[in-house]
Amino acid sequence: MDRRRFMTALGLAALAPAAARAEVAPPAMRGSIDAAAEGVVAGAMLDTSRSFQNLLNQAARENRPVFLNGGRYLVSNLVLPPRTRISGVPGATILMFAGDGHMISAENAESIALEGLVIDGNDQAIADYVGGLVHLAGCANVAIDDCIIRGSTRSGLSLERCGGRVTRSAFTGAHEAGIAAIESSGLSLTDNTVADCGNAGIRVWRWNPGDDGTLVTGNRIERIGAADGGTGENGNGVNVFRAGGVIVSNNRISDCAFTAVRANSADNVQITGNNCRNLGEIGLYAEFSFSGAVIANNIVDGAASGISIANFKEGGRMATVSGNVVRNLTGKAPYPTERPSFGVGIAVEADVAATGNVIDGAPRFGMMLGWGPYLRDVAATGNVVRGAPIGIAVSIVEGSGSAVISDNLISGATAGAVIGMRWDDAASGDLARAGAETFPHLTVERNRIG
């Protein structure tokens, strides 16, 4: 292109009338209602809830989105009508809770879309009839993107019987959970940050056991407490309860009072590819009356114990535990215990294949197979266990089921590579060296002892 003609064109563009240039609005604003033009103005010290609610109702009737300029809007008791779409300037459009009741709720809405908003609870008390600062119930198509939800005295985002997606958003400073999803259907929680919450990061619950299918992927979850106490119901990065078919994958979870991912009575859960560190109790947990779990390719660095597949007594069974790295365990319980429960790299009980895992530095057992008579059809093969006093502990209590312990590399086990246990007490010599034939329910062979 001729340089002179190019420069001339630039000069003409610069001289074009401002009105002509403004005719092309940003794509996100096209067709939307400008809240300021309808009397909802940022920065006012007065509660704008009534005018804001009227604006939302008008937008729903006209099937148009609402755009909010940057600034602070003081609101409370907003009820989102069907087909609500609100967008703002990310990080600059702030909805501040005015107190007295709830902040934002919707029930049985056709679709709810919130984008680019900061929703601030201002640490003011929220009414008991909602679960969170934003409470949505029976909404099949939820889309929350690039939002910040903070300072809730309950949960940050409460979803009941909802589907859709929550993505690229931040949830901080909630007394309960950052995100609480109950009885979901087709829900995805992806690429969010959840931090500094009192009792939970993300909860995926059902009141009755059933298929749920929620995806929890690519999230960063950190500094989760157990403000309301207990022995595991609180303090978890991700807590799956009675929800089947849930996938928890590729999350970075750290500094939780209890567990990174805790699945309780959750069938067919997949816990894969998570990076977990600095946990107060067991790093990854499948417990109580579950059937089917895959725990694979995770890292647990720093916990009281690493991975537990427990509660065969309650019906918990059938899992694979493979390709995990477990290291830097402390064995220190976060609450008083009657027996030495922690300091175990990987513990399993019934219908489990544990293979290809690396355990480095468990204070008590590298692996524990069974608990009393609660042992059935377990294979521990191809694992590397280093620096545990007892490499692999296996139950030899009467009534114990079959276990195969083969082709493992066990290094630095000062009290024995494979030891038979009667509950908490060692009750055999090193079965990796001699004596395994005494226990017909066990096959112990081809293990390398270093």
C-alpha cells in the first residue's frame, strides 16, 4: 500500500465526528437496556432496590439484557424474573447488599445469566430462607461468568435443582461454602477460584442418593476452614454427598482444614488429576455407602493421611486407586481420636485395585489393606512405597477376605515390608520374607524389598 495514501486515511478517521464513531457499540451492549438511562444510577448512597427490580421486570417483559455501568449499586431482596440477563464492567460494577432479607434470588426461572459483576454481601446477615448471597432454585439454564461473589454470611452461590455453568468466577469470604450445589442436573463448575471460606469450598450434595453428573474441573480452591467443627462434614475443598456420577478433575486444592476431595455415599465418582497440598486430615476420601470410585493421577503433598477408600461395613466398595503420588504425610489428627488412625499413605478395604502408586514418607503404614474383618478382594500391585515403618499392613483377622500383594517395591520399611495386622496391632513377622502361607486368604509374592 502507498504510504501517503495510508497516512491520509488515518487522518480522515481521526477527524470523523465522535457521534459517527460511537454508533458502533461494544457487542456485549447491543440490544441491552442501559440501567442509568432508566434511573438506576451507580454511586447513590440510597437503596436502589425498587428501581432496580422494576428495571429487571421491564427487561424480562421485553426479553432484553440489562447493562450496568461501573460503580456501586446498593440493593437487597431482588427477585430475578424469567430470562434475566445482567452484565457489568468486570471488577468495576459492584452490587452491594443493603441488608434486611436476601440479596439476589430466583425460582423456576427459565434462564439466568450474570456476567462481569461484583456481588458483595458486605458481611451483613442473610435471611434463613435462602442458602446464599445469590440463591437460585429450579433454574435449568444458569450462566454465571466472570463474576466475583464475596462476603456472604451463608454460602456465596447457592444452587438448588439447577443446571448450566459457573465459570471464570471468584467466590471468597463465605461463612459456609463458596458454591453450594444441591440436587443438580447438567451443572458444570469450571475454572473458578474459591478461597477463604468458613466451612467448604464447593459442595455437590443431594438429599437422596441419585445420579447428579456435576463436573467440577479446573478450579483453584484454597484456605477452607471448619468453622462449625465436626469430623469431616466441614473443612473440605470439594465435598460430594450422595451425588452419583460426579467428576472432580484437574483442580488445584490447598490449605483445607480436612480433605481436598471428600466423596461420601457417592456412586461412580471420578477424582482425577487434582493437585492437593497442605491438608489437615485425609487428602482424598471415598467413604460410607458408595459403589464405584476412580481415584487416579492425583498428587497429595502434605496431609495427615493420603488416600482412603473406607467403610466397607457401611457398604462402601469397588474402586481403582492408580497413578497417585502421596508424600509428606504428618500423621497428626485434626481432632481427638481414640486410636492411631492417621499416618497412612493409601488405605483400602473392599473390591479395590491399587496399582502404580508412589508413596513417599508415611509415618505409620505405606499402605493399609483392610480393617479387622473388613477386607475383601483387594489387589496391591506395582506400587512404590518408601520410608514407611511398615510398608504394607494387611488384616489377618478371622473373616478377612482375599488380598494379593505382589510386584511392589518397598524401601526403608524398618518394621517390615508386609505385616499382618489384628486391628491396630502387628501380629506377624515380615510376610514379604516368610510366613505368608500361614494365611490362606493372602497371596504375597515377587515384592522387592530395599
